[in-house]
Amino acid sequence: MDLSKIRYSNKHDIVISALVRALDFSISNLSYRKVSGPLKSEIKSLTFDEYSDMFKEFNHNISPLKRFYQDLQEKASEVKYQCVLIKNDQDATVGHWYGMMNIEGINGFSSFITIPQEVAERSCLIGVGYYTNSAHYFELIVQALCYYLIRYSGKKEYAYFFIVDFQPLVAFSKLVFNAEEVKYYPPKEKGSMGVYLFRHNIIKSISNPVLLKKVKEKLECLDNCVPDCNLCNLRDFRKDEIPIGRAIPFLDVTESISKIGVSLD
């Protein structure tokens, strides 16, 4: 598939432009301090204690999910945590996304949802993310999707994710991720935002032209990665140092787009 020939629809252009403007100029209350220089990212696994230490203060500010985070502590030892971190040139974290790779233990919580067990086994959950600008937001998405292709493409099919009730993010999630709303958590405090729980099919999301080209570029970058590059650690997760074309099922993704009924128009 020649990805250079893929074109976005006008609707895609409008939604993406609105999101970029919002993230770059209007969302300072959901971001860290401004950061210059090249993006550096890191993917890592966390114990519950590490997860709590790293994200407790952030989660405390998301009042609609307070009950969910309380319930989560009951299953602390059963949940596997992963995170994607954006770092500055001082190695300080300036953005993040974190996920729970196994959600069977939280399935059925009144503060979450109830889904068939077989669906839960093939699903993960992504928490509310934090980022400085649109470049950081897209970097988090692409890093997470590439990590998925390397490690979880044969194991996970769906991702549930929390996002704040911020219209540009909601519109982007529905159009680009092809996500569906599953639950809404209303704000608990005056002037605060509610939170949506969305669900999307990960492969269908990757096949969206907005993300497909970015993911392909990142995987090609990984395939040509030089030993002294430290902009990300995706290469640490490659299996047996096999070339990208064989180690990561990206070609299978692009060739199967027509089979899963996703249009690139």
C-alpha cells in the first residue's frame, strides 16, 4: 500500500485542525510547563506502588473518577500497568499516558462497566493523558500504537480509554479512533470537567489515514535506529532483533484494512 497517496477527508482536516489549535493554545490547564527541543519518550512497566507514586496526584485532580480509583486499589496486585512518558532534555516527565493491560479484575465494578469475560480478556484500559501540546499528544498515541503492534497485536483487540469532556478531544476520538461512547462520569465539582469512557478497535484505529502514516514512519525509524539514539526505547521491545517487516505485523495491518471494512476516504 502506497501511503503517500492517502488523502484525508475535509471532515478529518477540520477535526484535526480544531484539536491542534485547542491543544496548542487552549488547554494549558491540562498540561505541564512548556517544553522546547526534540521529543524524548519512554515506555515502561510499573508495579502498583510505582503507578501510584507517579500518577496519584494527577488522578486526584480527576474528581469524576475518584470512586474508580478507590475501587482500583482493591485489585492493585492483579493489574499490570504500562505507561508512555514524554521527557524533556533534563529527563523530567512532561507528559504521559498510562494503561492497564489486563482488566478482567475490574470488570463489573460499579465505577466501571460490565462486559463479557472474553471481551475483557482481549481489552486494555487507558487512563486520562497529560501533554503540553499537540505534538506531544500525537507522540503518545504513536508510541502506544507501535508498542501495541510489537507486543500485543495478537493478544488485545479493544482499548477502553478515559478522556475529559473537551469537545476537540471527543470529536477526534470519534472520527479518528472510530471510538464509541461507553459511559459518562459527570463532574463532581463546579467548574470541573466530566470524563468519558470510550472504546475502540485498535487495528481499525491504526488503519485511519491520520494515524496510519505516522505509525508507519515511526516503525521505519525504528528499523533504521542507530545504537546511540535515545529519543525512545521502542527498540528494547523488539523480539530477537528481527527486521521490522517480520517482527511487527504492520504489513498485515495495511493489507487487511479492506477486510475489516474501514474506508481510507
